[in-house]
Amino acid sequence: MNVRRLILFALVLPLPVVAALLFLMQQASESRADRRAAHGETTSAEWSPEALTRGQAIASLNLHPATLVGGEACTVTVTLRYPARPGGGVVNVSAEGGPATHSPKSITIPAGSTSASFKVETAAVARLTPLRLTVTHEGKIEEDTLTLMPRPRREWYAAPEGRPEASGAKDSPWDLATALAGGTGGDKVEPGDTLWLRGGRYAGTFTSTLKGDAQAPVVVRAARGERAVIDRAGVGESKQPALKVRGPWVWFWGLEVTNSHPDRSRKSPYTGKDEPWRGSGADVYAPHVKFINCVFHDNGHGVWDKQDMTEVHGSLFYYNGNNKREHALYTGNGEGTKYVTDNVVFAQGGYGILAHSDSAKSAQRGLHIEGNVCFNNGAITGDDQATGNLQVGGVEGVPAERVVVRNNFVYAAPGAAASKSNGMRLGFEDKNNVDLKLLDNYVVARRPLRVWWWRQVECAGNTIIADGEACELLTPEGAETSRYLWDFNTYLLAGRGGASFVGDSKEYGFAGWRQKVRLDVNSRYIATPPAGAEAPRVFVRPNRYEAGRAHIVVFNRGARERVEVDLGGLLAKGQGFEIRDAQNFRGAPVSRGVYNGGPISLPLQPGEVARPAGRVERAPTHTAPEFAVFVLSLEGR
């Protein structure tokens, strides 16, 4: 209350009431000052220019799509961690390694803005061709690869009613088992070919022995506008996956993989033990395999994958698992880099993304985990089943290294039990993890962040919304936090008691964390506005393989009923589009129409959720209005 208003009130209120108001204002001011001094709190919305020069300027580099047929165009969006300075921010651009392409030499991000986009025009290619794209701003560099594909060498077809002796043509499709074995005789489908799966239900378990190569993968893809479903239901053997992948360089694209069998008991009907038994959606036994824009639901594990250099992108995972031992993705990597990017992962029985090694035979080296939306995992099992949303780490003797975790979105509902409200845990049992990059993630959970036993850490640009413990850091023996680049993060206080920071089992307020642990020198600690006063935070993640496809993520502490979303960088005027609620993906679109160039209004009220197959321990509920995820696609895709 300001002085002018107080004077007006004094003219109409009795003197004792005015005195009481003055006392309360003084107490509140002293309380705020004490609290900020204790926690190092700041309400500043900006960092100083001097501090910004020491931070990493580029938060993300998005290519949409990043894999496309040569001759098509890619939209590139550069996003800064901070608004561009007066005069604008110049970003230099270079493209190397591919055929003749056209892109600007530089772009300028307008002053006060955080992003700008440009086009890269490409040329036709005869084989899979990588093009290295590099952007530079204020001496900081980000790189990504634009992959140009040739047009399919040959096209084949499979259908639920297909026959082994068919020709594989569109009007004479194979059955799926024959098609995944290479067609009649096993030698028809070759590198560079595309196998289209016609819409319908493919019942049973299947093994793919198809093989592509580095310059010409085999693509197994749902026919355009059709829903191809592989359903394991009715298979009487424990743990067998719906899809077993034994050949390298195969891309599975746009498929739905499920198990509609209604038995969701924790204990196996075959052994009587509490163990994974339902069968994965896919088990991977070959390197260089990709799952692109697929849907995995109601399986045991969604995808079980310990092979090297595989990729899972743009896929939805939900309701997988009957217990805490079955997860959306159970993964590892040894050589090269594995990419787990831009997936929507929610309401499993166990964990969401679990990069884990339970023996020395498995490794956690070279993991790139980016753009994923992980929320409410563990929601369909009881509170005695402790789970988490995103975890990386191995048992003793399996150190993790070359791990990148960036631009992910993690959410645990406020009412979730402590056993279900875990955000990111990076590190498990081994105390000699090597190097971690933890960048620009947005995490809301009771225990949002645990970073255990890493010798090198780069932690910057993260937003941590905490009600209690903000983060826990454990360091290896002999490690110095002075070697960590841990700064420019934002900690939002969601509760009343203040957030705590744990460093090697000692608890600190924010000021003590800075002074004693010597991290977060330029970071911010902010008391959030009261619930209802905060505008929604909206994030749009373009798909790397399909133009016009994206995930839209909304954090809505203010409980607004709707949100306006700008999709101008994804859709062209006149394009038909559909937007679906990820939690009811096969339901009716929440928005559909022809894009006119303006913002699109999306509802943030609780809607229906997809029904799990069978009876799970706890029925899933919608996370709106506090949190929502939508999937944008072109109409008919």
C-alpha cells in the first residue's frame, strides 16, 4: 500500500485501525527483507550486461525439419538465453558438407527479442547426405546436422490382410511378418527402399531383419493418413516384445505399438514374481535404428534399447508398465551418440526416460537427451512404487560420460506423493561419472534436481520451480566445484518456507549455497507470484522429421482457461492443421482449421484422458489447467 492511499484511508478509518495497518506494513517489509537476506533472493528480471558476457548466449538451435528430402527447405530458429541487446544480436551462419545450398551468411535478432528464423534451401541428392550447420553469436557456437534424403529407391506395401506370396505392390501387399523379413524370398526390400504399412491392426509379435546402410536406410512407415497398429495382445509367451528389431539402419516411422491385453497385475502370471513380464513395445538388438513420431502405449517397457547410436524422436509414450520396473524408455549406449529427443512421456507404471545400467555389461556413454516432455510418470501404479521422470546412471563400475540433458520439460503434479514427485536424477550408484551438460531445462517437482558424482558439470539456463529442496549436489572424492560451470539458472520459490540447496549432504539457503559451495554466482532466486497471477509459459518444439509438426508445452500456474500460441514459424497461411491433446491423442482435435497467420487459442481446462488397456492400479487424471501438452500436425497426417 503506498503513502497516498494510506492518507486516503486515514481520512475515513478510525485512528487505531490506521495504526494497526502501519504496524502490519512495517512487519511485512521487515519479514521480506529478512527472508531475502537469508536466501539471497532477488526479484530482478534481468542479469547485468557484465554477467551476460560470461554466459552461454545461445539456448537452442532448432531445425524444422532437420531430415528432409533434398530439394525441400528447412526453417532454422536460433533462440538466445537472454534478450538481444540494443541494436540487435548478429548471428553468423555457415553450412558445410553437402551439395549446393542457399542460406544467409548472417541474421539479426531484433533488440529485446530472444529468437529469429531463416530458411535453408537444399538441392536433390542421390544418397543420405549430412550438412553441417553452424551459428555463432558473441563468440559462442552451436552446431547441428541437416540430413538430406534421396527419394525412395523402391516402395513396398504390407497390410493386415496381406499374404506371404503377394508381390508387395500397393494392390498386392504382403503380411507384416513377410514384409519385415524382406518380402517373399527374403531379398526384395533393400537399402534405400520404403515399406508402407497400410492402416489397420497387425496382431501378434514380429521380428524385423531388414537391413539398410549408412547412405541408404530402410524406412518402415505408416501409410499417409492411415493408422497402422501393432498389437501384441493374445501372445502367450512372457516378455516377448511386439516388435523385435535385429537389422541396422532401419527407421520405423509413424507406427502405433501396443498391447491391448487387459491383465495389468504387477506379478507375472507365468512366474508369480513382481517383474517385467508384459512384453516391450519394441526391443532393439541392432545399432543405428530410429523410431520417429511413433506411439507406444500399454506395453511393458515402451522401448528397450541398449544398442549404440540409435534414435527415438517425436514419439508419445504412455501407460506402459504394470510396476516400477517397466518404463517408457529403458536405454543405454556405449559407442558414438544416442539421441532421445522431443518425445512426450507420461503416466507410465515405472519411470519415464531411464538411462540405466544394472550390470557392467551395459554402458551409459554418449547420451543426448533433449526436448522431451516428461510428466507424472508412475501415475498408474501405487505410491509404494517409487518412480521418476528422467534418470541417468549406472551401478558401481559403470560411470556415465558424454551426457547432454538440455531443453527438457519435467512436471510432477502438486498433489503427487513424494515417491512420485521426482524430476531429474543424474547419477545413480557409480561415484566417478565423467562429464554432464545440463542446459536450459524447465523442471517442476517436489525434488526437481539431483546431480550425483560428476567430475565435470556445465549447468546453465535451467529453471527450477521448487517447493522445498531445489537441488542436491554430490561430488566425487577429490572433485572441486570450482571446475563446474554452474551459473545463470533461475530458481522459483513455489512454497512459503523457502527452498533448500544440498551440497554433499549439507543443507544451505541460497546465499549459503553461493558462498560455501561457490555456485550460481549470477543465478536468480525468485519468490513466485501468488497462484492465479502468473501468465502461462508456452514452449514450442518443432519436429525434426515432419514439416508442420510440433509439441506445444504449457506451464500454467495462473490457472488460465486458455492460451494464445504463435505458430507462424511452423505453418504457412492456407495450410490445414490439427492440434491434439497429448493426454487424449486419439480423441478429437482440440483445434482444427486453416491457418490464417494469427495466434491460435488452446483450451487449458481438464479434458478426457485416454483409457488404459485393462484395469491399472490408479486411473490417470488430466494435468490441466496447471500443465498441458499438445501435438500440432498438418491436417490428415
